[in-house]
Amino acid sequence: MKVPPDTLTHAGGIVHRQQDGEVVVLLVRASREPHDWVVPKGHIEAGETPAQTAQREVREEAGVDARPTEYLGALAFERPGGARAHVGLFLMRFVGNVPALEDREVRWCSFREAADLVVFDSTRELLAAAERLTRP
């Protein structure tokens, strides 16, 4: 697995699994208005690696246990209040469902649907990278 940069403040995952013979990916509703569809992600806590953060955030936000398999890359954006977030995203393999800690709407969809649902081009680019890595 490629090593993510040490400048990351947040981490998350593009979780994939097989469903009816097709690869599908996980999206969740954002916690803040306007509640867009996003990939699960959150702040890296003290003592956590970015991969551990990605696992924790996917579990908390979506109720999904998943394992990082590949570092996909990073995206950056300005958070409310002006702070800059640097988010590392991992390709993650679905393991199973677990109790979620947050009450978020969850959706499994094709890569094409996910690309149509997410708002940011940078997320679309990482979804495309994930799709290439999951092709048989």
C-alpha cells in the first residue's frame, strides 16, 4: 500500500463490495447542510494512522466494517470557519455490517451513480481511481 503524506488532517474510505455480480461503493449523507452524498471521512485523532481513522470513520458513520487495501490519494477543502482539511482516501474492502454510531443515510451504488451523486470533482477523480483498481 502506498504511504499517505504526513500532512493529512482527515481520512476516509471508498468502500467496495460485490452485489449481484457488480461492484458497488458506499456513500453516506453529509452531517452538515445541505446533506450531500459523500464518502465517509473524519478527523485523524491523536495516535491514529490515517488507515485506522478511515476504518473508524466508516464504522461510525455507516455501520460498516471495512479494511484499507490501497491508498488512493488526497483531496483538500476549506471547512466552515476557514480551516483547511487535507483528506486522505483509501480503497477499502467491505467485511461486514456493524452498529453505526451516527444516524446517517447510507447508500450502496455503482461507481457511475456515485460519480453522479457526489458534488466535488476531486471525489469523482478518486472514485474513478478506485473503479480502475476494482475491475476484474
